[in-house]
Amino acid sequence: MGKKKARFVEPAEFELQILGVLWEHGPATVRQVMEWLSDGKERAYTSVLSVMQVMQKKELLSVADERDGLAHIFKPMVTREQVAVPLLQGLVRKIFGGSTKTAMQHLLNSDKVDRSEIDAMRQLLDDLESRTK
């Protein structure tokens, strides 16, 4: 019998921030996650812990076997790609009528795209083109 495909649970905005911290820094305690959050908001330890426990129930996080003293260490159960792909596909479908080209045009019209990013995107397109021939 094959593995049952997990249903994608779209993380809330704050859950995405927590996942981003864990993808960037690796497994961490609640206190470490609080230190690394970049939005500058003051949050109570218990509030962040509560959100991370809900994320456990959603199977977005798990608790590692090891501990940091008494503190649990949380780790992501999903990859950035597993979260990003359905979110981006939904965004392209909802905002750009499913047109990847139109979405890319909007992204590329930004002043924040530098030469190295353009070169990397060109390489991705070349790779995609060679795979689809």
C-alpha cells in the first residue's frame, strides 16, 4: 500500500514567519525563535509557544528528541518548497489568472532585481527549456 499524500494545510502569516526562522536557522527552542523573528513585534513566550503547538497539530512542526535543558526543540516537518509551491500557484491563479508570465513580469518590474538574480533566472529558464524538449 502506498503512502497517503498529506493534505496541504496553508500556514497562517505568523506560522510562515516561524517556519522561515526554522528553515533559516534549523531546529530551535521557542525563545530562539522569538529572538530571530524579524518583524520587531513584542510577543509573550506563551503566545509563541501556543502557536508552535498548534503548528505541531497541523503537522507543520515536530518536537525533536533532544532538549535544550528543559526547553523543547522544534523542527519543521515541511520544506520551504512544500509550502511555497502551492502558495505561489494559488497566488498566480487568483491574482494573475493562472499566467506565470504575467506574474513574472510584475516581479521583474521591481527595481530590486539585480544582475546575478537575472542570470540565475535565465539559467533556470534554460534548464526548464532543455527538460521540455
